[in-house]
Amino acid sequence: MAVGAITPQNVNPIGASANPGAVPVGPFRVTSNNVVPTSGANYAAGGVPITAAQLGLTAVLFGVATALTQAATVGPGEVAVIPQADGSVLLKCGLAAGSGDNAAGANLSATLVNIVAFGY
């Protein structure tokens, strides 16, 4: 159940930055990362675990996921970030047919999801 590539994106509202990463927003930080949910046929039923550190934070309070490209089995509005008690998240990739989660072992390596995460 290895997650694929995670690439930080620029979230600096003032303009492009050579150093994408967390931007302070009051007492919180916000990050934007492009994530490939799997590195092959290894989707974890219930969602792909992603640590806060992988998203550039120490704990994720909430997040928003948007499918930028998707495998045939992932619907464009069928991705979600589910915060966990330990500060990590699950990236859940629903079926394009809208009938639940992808099966364990699904290959979602052709899917690219942007996660905007808020936390510490």
C-alpha cells in the first residue's frame, strides 16, 4: 500500500516561489501537494495512508482533494481527504460509477490528486 510520488506545489499568494512548501495562515499552515495515490496495483481498501510529514506538516486538521487526472476507475469528484486522530490522513478514491471505494489492490498510478492540507 505504498503511496506514489508526492510533489509540493507553490501556495504563496504573492507569486511564484522557488521553494514551495507550507505557508503560514494565522496559527496554522497550508500546503498543496500533487499526489499519485499508488505506486502500482496496491490501493489500500478504505484509503491510502499519507503522513502529515509527507504533506509538509506535523499534523493535518483538514484537507481538500481534487482529482487532476484519474484512472478509469476513479471519478472526478470521488476523491476525499479523511483526517486521522494521529494527524495523518487517508486519501480515499471512490469509483467512477459512484458506488463506493476502489477495491484493495487497484492500480491508481495513472491518477493525480491535488491535496490542499491545513494543519500545524
